Amino acid sequence: MGSEVHCRQAASQRATCPITHCIVLVVFLSTAACSRPEPVRETSVDLLKMFPYTENAFDPAVIDFTAPGAETYLVRGWSAPEPLANGQLAVHVNETMAQVRFNVSSDEPRHATLHCGLTGSGSDRVWRQSIRLQLNGRMLPPVAFGTGLNEHPLQLPRGALHVGENRLAFVPRRMPQASAESRDRQATLACDWIRLRPDDRDGVTVRLTARDGTQALALPAAATATYFVRVPEAAWLGFDLARAGPSVNGTLSVSVGVEGDPVDEVWHGGSGKTDAHIDLSRCANRVIRLELTARDGDVELRRPRLVGHGDAIPAAPNAPYDRAARPNVLVYLIDTLRADHLGSYGYQRPTSPHIDALAQDALLFAHTSAQASWTRPATASLLTGLYPYTHGALTLQDSLRPDVITLAETLHAQGYTTAAYVTNINVGGKFGFDRGFDSFNYLAEDEERPALHVGSDVVNESAFTWLREHAGRPFFLYLHVTDPHAPYLPPPGFAERFRDPALVWTLEGRKRPERAMADHAELMTQENLHYLESLYDGEIAFVDENFGKLVEYLKQQGLYDNTIILVTADHGEEFFDHGGFEHGYSLYQEQLTVPLIIRLPGAPHSVGRVDCLARQIDVMPTLLEILGIAVPPAVEGHSLWHRLQGLCGNEESFAQTSLAPRREQMALTSNGWKVLQRSNTHDEKNELFDLKNDPHEQHAIEPKSSLVAAYGRQALRQWSAGAAPTVKRRPAEATPDAATMERLRVLGYTED
């Protein structure tokens, strides 16, 4: 089976070049529909901006910490570039560890050079702060950093270097007995570059360059730049090709490959060609390997870009509500609720009759992905439309960034009365979640209470009181209930519905049975797993009963028919699906797949199942578009309202967690496949899953030779880039106090 990719050397010249199987990408990617509506949006991929995240850029001679694209090398722990006293730009270590990542093609030892130094003010005693260096977790000989930026030789020894990605960690050693004032005056390490090879080898490496103020991609003779890109509809590759030096005019070869087939040349041309236009439309909606190779001599590519149409989707329906009759908005978030434990999502146990009844009169999004696997970053994404790296609430010490606009602030500015009742410290006012609410109420956890969290029945009573007092004008009410969160302790009679009464349960009476199972291998039995899930299901059933009472109250008060009701969760929960329990430490589907049900009273096109991939960041823009309210321009999510005709685009969902100290996980999910990346201070592991044929992620596919895996790694680099160098030093008042950290400990987020 074969096809052709049509290529144009110029606007008036056409040629055809064979390429094998361009319409096949194995099981991971869906094929295009036979007939599609006219595309409505144009998209453009700038290959210059993408270059820092490609494999070519990951074996650098020099990393300039302050240059554009440096964020791809700087792992969390660095400040944004800041001027020093002499005006020179540098980045600072601003956490307990900062890392630089880079690739090498061999494990031969290297002589590197750091251009770093200590900056700050204070006594000589304070200046003597030391920095430990680790390469892939192996301690290196200490470097004596002095004041100001200076060159420091650094040996990268054989045995510590890995072929592929490496992590160089900078670990400040603080003075343990110093006062708080002294610690504030300690010097910090500043760096502006690191040389990883004795020469920059500009003559043989692909690099970004600038000539006459114009940025270009420079390819020396025989060098290849490799990209992994998803091809939009009606796509073409364009660039201007110029000679890069006084040598013989170079030529460029453009090759394209798809999963399972070799890369084939589709275009060849000499320098001096302007506005090259290569048709790639036959590979629409597929991931390709794109190779740009210089032949005969050096060349430069200016304005290299992939241009095409975005998702082929019809225009969105008009907003169903006019400004004068905007309905109320109720967001009901059930903490730690995995979607596959609801009847409306296919669960066989009767855990959720009231939520299921609402789903019959609502839109149910069958595939909704969380942006994190624990409460603070996930809920922040839901309420801001931003990914975790953007809103900033990434770790236990982080709050929402002050410039982020929340859903509550947006609705408040439109005249809505706003209120929140939350039962999890992670979304407390201390972390910025109270912004935009006229009334924000944190109902605190209590270790003396058997169930720890305030129950959804108590939240109901608080909400009923508020509704009686404020139902006279449009309102936004956010209810965050936490019953299904561990420890699982539903009221008597709820868990028992989901157990065999004839069996004796060995875990019965244990305070934290999930932790007992994790700590004692002999308790890891199917019977005990069944018992544990019965507790969890009992908590869901209790929440569902109280949700039903809330809906009934809205009906009694005449509010139901004028209130948008959205039911969702922040994340799911694991029951040994992948060798663990609870949540926050992995990004498998049981922790990322959450329910999303939206009831739109009186709106057309507002009942049924939507199979497109949805994301938590899509909730805010969806609600705002439905209400006819402008979406803040910084929002990264997209409204789901235009998906109601069942035409899904090439949605991609990113997720992240760094709850475990010095360990980070990221995931990219798209169209039935998923790339999962786990990294720590000294290595990185990638897994590829075919979610269509392996929805429970039990059989990872070898990712080394897969285009989809390579595309996922490149996309994750680009998505996460900028997280570290854009984060300024945290102000002291943002650090959680002792009482807050104690509540987090009680919840299980910190060590006992």
C-alpha cells in the first residue's frame, strides 16, 4: 500500500515524490474521516521556536542560561534571568535543588566549564555557603565558587555520564544553625553559561543563528535537523533557503517518515530558493518524522514553518443564554472521584443513582483528563483554565500566581454573587483559591474526627443557608466535597451495600487499611482489595445521596431550572492498579480520568454523550462561552461547546505531578495513545501506551523507535519549558505556616 506526497519547489513548479504508507500510523492514531466540513482555522508551527526542544538541541556545546530556548535545559529550581549589580544577566538557584539537563552521544568523560559565582550581600561567614554538585545522582568533587561570575573547570567522569539525557544538579548547603535573618542574607549561586565541550563545534552541529537581525536554522554540510510534528489539515512546509557561507552552494533534502516505515525524500532544492512550498496534506492529522538535511554545503533556513488548518470543526452554536437571563452556576467537585466508579461511566455497582439521573438530562463528557493527580494543581487548572506550570500551584509550598485570573473573579466582574465551601486545605485561601469569592469558607479537617473531613451533608447545610440568603441574584456557588478521599470511613450501612455479607473481612477495624496493605505484603489479596473498594464506593454513595438532596433543594426553591450544574472531580484514586494506593505519585489513567457532567437548563444541544477528549482546563472557557462572557486571553483551555456535534479534533492533554520530593512525572494523552515520563535527579524513563487496546495501561510499548513516543517527549519538553526560569523567588508570606503543614500531614501529603 502506498501513496504520494506532492511537493512544490516554488509556487509555479510542482513535482511528486513517493512516500510509503503516509496514511498509516499503526494503532495509535485515528485516520481522517472520509468527509469533513470545511476547515475554519489556520495553524502554523514555527520550526525555529520548536528547535530548542528537538533532539538536535539536546547535545549542546554551550548552554546559555539567559538565551531564548534555555528553558528546555533548565529543570525546576532556577529563577528567571535577572541583571546582576554590573548589569550582566544570570539565573539564580532559588530552591533546594536546581538541575540542568543535556544529552550526550557517548559516555566518554568530558571537561566542562561553569561560568557561575555567588551573589548577594552579607558577612564573610555568610558568603562561605557551599554548593554540592551531582551528575545523575553521583556526587562530584566540590567546586569552590567565589563571589561574582567566574570560570570554574568541572570534570564529567566516565561512569557518571549516560548516553542520552543527563542531569547536573546544584544543591545549596544552607547553614543549619543560621537565624532566619542570616539565611535571608546568604549568597545565592548565579550562572549564565556552561560549556560542555572544549570547542563549540559550530561547524558540524545544527544550531539557531542570526544574520542581519534575521533568525535562521543553520545546517552545516551533511548535518540533519530532525523534528517530530503532528501535521495539520491542508498542510504545507515552507521556508527560504540561503547559502550559509562562502563555500559551494549547498542544497537541502526534505524527508518525511511515518510510524513503521523508513524516511523517504519528498523534496530536494538548492540555496537561493525563496518561499519553498511542500505539500504535506496527505499526512494530515498524523505524526511524522521530518528530516532537513544539508547536502554539498552549508545552508540556512529562514522562516521554516508548517502551515495548515486547525481542527476541522463547524462553528460553535450560539451561546444559549443572553446577558439579561444568565443562569446561576453551581460547580460540584467531588475530591478523589475516579470516573469509572460512577454508573453513568459504566460502573456495575449502584454507587451513584442521583448523579446518574442528572447525567440523563445533561452533557456527559466520556473522556475527561485531569491536569494533575492531586488536589491543588488539578483544582487550580479547573478554576483558571491554565496548566499547572502556568498557574504556579505545583508543590505543597506553592500558591496560585497573583496575576492569574480565576473563574470566580471573572464571574464576579460580570455581576455574579460568588461563594465557595471547601473541605480540603489544598484549596484553602492561604493558597490563593479565595480570589474572586464574596464568601469563601474553608471547613477544616480534624484528626479527632473519625472521617477526618467535613462531610458532604454538612456542606449541604452550609450551602442551603447561603442559598436562602443570596438566591435573589445570579450566583456562582463552588462546593468542594472530600468524602471519597482517604481515610475511607463512610457512615454505617453505605460500604456494606457493596460487600458479600457472608465473608469475614481481615481488614475490618483498621484505621487506614490502604496503608496496611501497602506496608504488609501478606494483606495484598483480592478479598482485601474488594473490601477497600467497598469503603471507597460507600463514600461515593454517601456523596451521591447528599448530591441528590442538594438537587432536590434547588427544585424546592425554584432554582433548578435556572442553574447550570457541573459535576466533576479533581483527580481519581488508585487501588493497586499499578502497584500503589491513593494518588499524587503517578499519572496513570485511574488517577487522571475524572467525570465531567454539565446540565444546561433549557439549552439546545445540551443532552447526550460527548466522546471527544476533554480537559480540566476546558471547564472555565466552556462555562464562559455558554454564558456569552469573553474568555480571558491567557486561558490555555478551549471551550467544549463547539464539540457538541461530535466532531473531535486533535486534542492533547498534558498532566504533571511533582508531589514526591525531587521526582517529577509528566504525561501527554492524545487520540487513544499516551506518553508517560518519569524523572528524578539522575534518570528519566518514558512509557508509551495504546489506550484504545490497553485502556488500563498494563502493557507498555517499547518507545525507543516509536515516532509517537519521540513526538511525546519533544512535546513534553516544550510544554514544561519555562516552568523553572519564569518562577521568581517565593515571598516569605507564601510559605505555608506550621498549622497548614500539620493539616497536610494529616491528609497524608507529608511524612509523619
